[in-house]
Amino acid sequence: MNARNVAYAALLLTAVPTAVAVEGPSVRMKKIGESVVDPAALVYENGAWGTCPNGKAFQQDGIASDAGRQYITWWDGQRRLCIGRRKMPDGAWETIRFDDYRHKSTDTHNVTVLGICPKDGTIHLAFDHHVHPLHYRVSRKGAASEADTVQWTAGLFGPVTSKLNADGKPLGQVTYPRFLVSPEGKLQLFRRLGGCGNGELMLYEYDGVTGRWTTLGAVTTRKGDYQGSGSRSAYMNGADYDKESRLHLTWCWRESGDPMTNHDICYAYSDDRGRTWFNNAGKPVGQTGKTPMRFDTPGVTVWEIGRNRGLINTTCQAVDGKECVHVVTWHVPPDGPRAKSWKDANRRRRYYHYRRDTEGKWHQQPIDPKVVGAGSRPKILFDEQDNLYLVFSVSVAVATGAKGWKDWAAAFAEPGEFLSQPLIDVYRWREEGVLSIYAQRKGDKPGRPSALCVFDLKKQ
């Protein structure tokens, strides 16, 4: 690994970040369950951007629930693609380990993700990508919706393919595939086409009635000039529908393979399932597949953050009960000097909470490092009272909506060290108020397989 990768790997191999309880926290979490999905999940001895390919911020989703069961996907210690399921709330995990595909990389970007289409109960898997041909397989119809009657074996799924449709064209240069369920129960797929400083964000849609994918096209484009750079790519934090079926998208731009070229927080929304995009002021600014958004598209940059500020890419977002989008990211303090290097940035970085209010105005609020010390890309989510939960490692901090999300306090901390960035089951949280956190423990020896776990928490 080069020096930058070594520094980044060291960042990911952190203990539970500092989380000091403050006096009188208004919300606490309690652990109601802990299960071991795989006692020997994959760990690299030496890897690019860390050593654990299970549990990365851009896995949307690595864990998800549907129709009374929870599903999870990962690489096992023998480098096999795996998918597990359990009957909720705490049934035993059943595992499929596919023997027809072996993961050969030592790049932690090459994750596994799953998507479930409610319309026809199909389970979709995309895996092993960092500017690679598509690796995709899909189950028979009813695999999720008729889970009590299907046999949970590899035969439930089709072969690995580079095509979304059997009669379609192969997809190449795939990175960061993300699945998203639309309000109508269709399944959508975002992915990057191209490299980290030369890529376009693409969108596809699966119809469970016809059983076919449609290519909607590019949402963002690499084109334009920025301070002498002629190409870039959008790094999305997430894509989420609110209760009114509006699709919210936030991202930053990166000009090259160097994360020091990350810049700006951008935002757009769509009311037609990702076809037409509007900027922060509500003006139409892009049509997917026809006029994709550029870095200089008016009104999509909602907070200017320059290069060399240590801004992390592919972090997290969530939408509150008033349909306002929130982002938690990290960078060096805006009133301090620029970062001299990624290592310098990591030493001085802090979490910052950005949010859009009901009038469309954006706000920035630093999160007290005495409560939450930035240690991994986090996840965020809201409860029915609009309290904001920040999940980092296997720790949780909470800020209440009643106090404008300024009263951050530690709510839970699981002891131990973890190799992964946390993933959460947002579907179970919405349906049951149970927070399931996907995390892989650090093993006794570097490079040895270690336990992949799911921790279940509930508000006290």
C-alpha cells in the first residue's frame, strides 16, 4: 500500500470512538440482542483502504428486512459471496455460501449489497466492484415474500451475470452499486460509471410486474472545469424517499483519486422517482439521461467546502419527519488552516451536522468531540419525535429535535474494537423501532477472519 492507503487503513482500525456521556441525556438505548452471523468473515492481511470488505458506508444495503425476515450479505473467510436470513425478532441465521464465485481482491471497496423488490419478492445481489464489470445475481420471484415456503439454498438464485436483463447489454466500469426501494415497490439501482475522478452517477429501475430493468441514465456528469480540473465524479451520501415520496440526494465532488480533492456539499431532489431533478430553490436543473447535473449546475451546491479541507466522501444522510434532509460528515474546522495531507486532516477532523430546514435554508452545526469523536463514517436516522441518532462503530449518540439537534449525548457504546463501518437496517427501524447494527469485530490476529455480528438496540 502507498502512504495514503496506510494512513487510511490505520484510521479504520480504530477502537470504539470516544463517547462520553453527558449529564442528563434525554434518550438512551439498550441492547436487546447480539448474534454472530459468521464467526469467520473475511479480513485481508494487507488491503487497500483498510482490511475489512464487510461494512462500508456505501453498502446500501448490506442488511435489510422484508416480510418478517432480516437479510444480510458479506464475504466469508474463504472469499465466498454469502447471504443470510433470519426470522425476526431473533431467529437463527440461515446462510447461503455461493461456491461458484470467489472474491480475489484486497480492495475494501469491493463490497456486497442486496436489494429486495416488494412487488415480486425477488432478492438482488451486486458484488465485487471497483471499476469492474457488473457482478449480479437475482433470486426467483417470491424468495422474500414467500419465505416460509422457499428452500434457502444457492439454487434459489440465478447465475452470476454482467447483465441486468438476460437479453441486455453487459455493464462495465461499475463502482458503488446501491439499491433503493421506491414508494411503489419498485427497486432502483444507483452506480458509478467510470473512475473516481472521471465518473458519472447512473440510475436504473426494476419493475416487479414485468421482471425487467430499465436504464434511466446519468444523474450527474463528470464534465466541466473546476479550478483547472476538467473532470470529476459525484460521491453520493445516500438516496432516500421521504413520507411524501420525494427523493432526496446529497453528494460531494471529487476531482481525482486523491481524497484531498473532495469539495462541497450538494443537494437535489426529485418528485418523479429520479427522472427530473430540482435544486435547493425548487428550480428544475436536470433530467436523468438527458441533461445530467454538473458541478456548476446552479443551486445544487448548498455548502461550499474547498479542497484540502479533509472532507470525507460517501458519508451519510437521513430525512426527518418534516421532509428535511440531514447530512453528517467530517472535515477540518472551517476557521482553521487547510489540511497539509490526508493524515493531517484525519488528526484534526470533526463531525459536522448539516441540515436543510423547511424554508430551504441550510445550517451547519459542529458536533462536540467530547461526546462524539470522529472515528468512522457514521450512519444517521430519525425516530418519530425527530430525535437524530448517530451510529458510529457500535456506539450511538442522540440529539433531540426539540432542542434543535444541539444537545448531543452518548446513548450506547458496545465495548471492543471493530474493523467495519456500521451498517443499519433502516426498514426494521421504521417498522419496529429496533436498530440493527451490522459490524465486524477485530480479531485476535491481523489478517485472520473475525466475527461478523448484528447488534439489536431499542430506545429505553
